[in-house]
Amino acid sequence: MKITNAEFIISAVGPAQYPEDGLPEIALAGRSNVGKSSLINKLIQRRNLARTSSQPGKTQHLNYYRINDQMYFVDVPGYGFAKVSKTQRQAWGRMIEAYLQEREPLQLVIQVIDLRHPPTKDDIAMYEWLTHYEIPICIVATKADKIPRSKWQKHLKEVRTTLGLPSGAPLIMFSSETGAGRDELWEFINQHVKPLEGDADSELAAQELQAGQDEATE
Ligand SMILES: Nc1nc2c(ncn2[C@@H]2O[C@H](COP(=O)(O)OP(=O)(O)OP(=O)(O)O)[C@@H](O)[C@H]2O)c(=O)[nH]1
Ligand SMILES: [Mg+2]
């Protein structure tokens, strides 16, 4: 996928601030510090567009990034972050749940988990919640560079078993450090996210998306 344009749009605190142009949205969900923002940066090949940090809980709003004027990546606050007040955590929870359940342009949730460890209780709860609401989901197991290649399969299997992923459910291994899994994830996105229909611009965007896909599969 060739990224011609990637822009930070807004750090939204609620629906009133969500974009209104109807472009498809892909949300990144996952535990604090698991590597959601780094994954966005790697996908769009910008070093630091999405803010990353070694301190968990940095991303506290829904951060919108517009990619090639075709889609948004929405960086969702990490779950399981203990160092904020309970009230604050509940407020975030409500906003995120409402967003995930009701947001019309949302076409895909990328749930990011850490390949090094078995999915946590929070990961499992999130996965079950998303599947319960029939939200299209792709599991991405990141930080693959942190474990030896010889152990990848074993860890992937553990992820599948612990989450109870049905066979055929998408699970992609990733590393924001090395870029492993980047092409595969773009291919998945291009196959599963439908471009906005209706005007000449988006027709063109659809063609470009297709071209990007062809490029990725060559
Ligand atoms: N080695 C390695 N480190 C990574 C990878 N992805 C993220 N990290 C590191 O993990 C830490 C957290 O990454 P972030 O991308 O900020 O995580 P996040 O999920 O956005 O965190 P919050 O916004 O706090 O929820 C940073 O120190 C990153 O450099 C990866 O694939 N490999
Ligand atoms: Mg983040």
C-alpha cells in the first residue's frame, strides 16, 4: 500500500467531534502499551504521527488519522490501564463502547495483542465483547521481534487457543520494529474495508486501493 497522505485529524472526546465525511474507519483496540500507536505508524510509514510512549495510557481520546483521503485509522485508548481514577476509566469505557457499537463508518477493529504472552483476561473480554456485537475483527499479535522466530508458531497457537479463535478467523503476526506482517495486514484491510461509494473522488480512491492491493500481492 502506497501512502501518499497521512494526517492527524482530531483527538475526539465524543461523537460531536467525529468526522462527518463518512470515510471508512478502522479502529485499533488493545491493552495499554501493547503497541497500537506504533502499529499505526508502521502501517503508514510515519515515524511518529501517532503518539507513542513507554508510559501506558498516553492515548486518552479517540485519535483520528486520515490515510490517503480514503479511510481513517482510529487509535482507541488502551484498556486495562490502572493508573487513572475509576470514574475516569468508566467514562472512557462508555465512550469507547458507544463508538464501537454504534459508529456507522466503522468497518473493522484491529485488536492488538502481545505475541510474547498469552492473551490476558482483558484481551479475552474485549475479543468476546467484539464478537458478541458482531463487529468485524482482525487480531494482530505484535512485538514479534521480541521472540525468536523458532517460537512464533508456538505463540500464535497459544493466542488462538486462549482467545478461542475459530479456524479461519484472521490472526496476523506483526512487528512495528521490523515491519513483519505489514503487507499482510494491508492486504487484509484492502480486502475487507469497502471504500466510500458515490462520488468521482471515491471511485478514484477505490481504483487506487485496488492498485495498491495489486502492488502488495505482486
Ligand atoms: N520491540 C518492539 N517494541 C514495540 C513494538 N510495538 C510497540 N513497541 C514499544 O512498546 C511501547 C508502547 O508502544 P505504543 O505504540 O505507544 O503502545 P500503545 O498501545 O499505543 O499504548 P497506549 O497509547 O498507552 O495505549 C513503546 O515503547 C514502543 O516502542 C514492536 O513491535 N516491537
Ligand atoms: Mg497509543
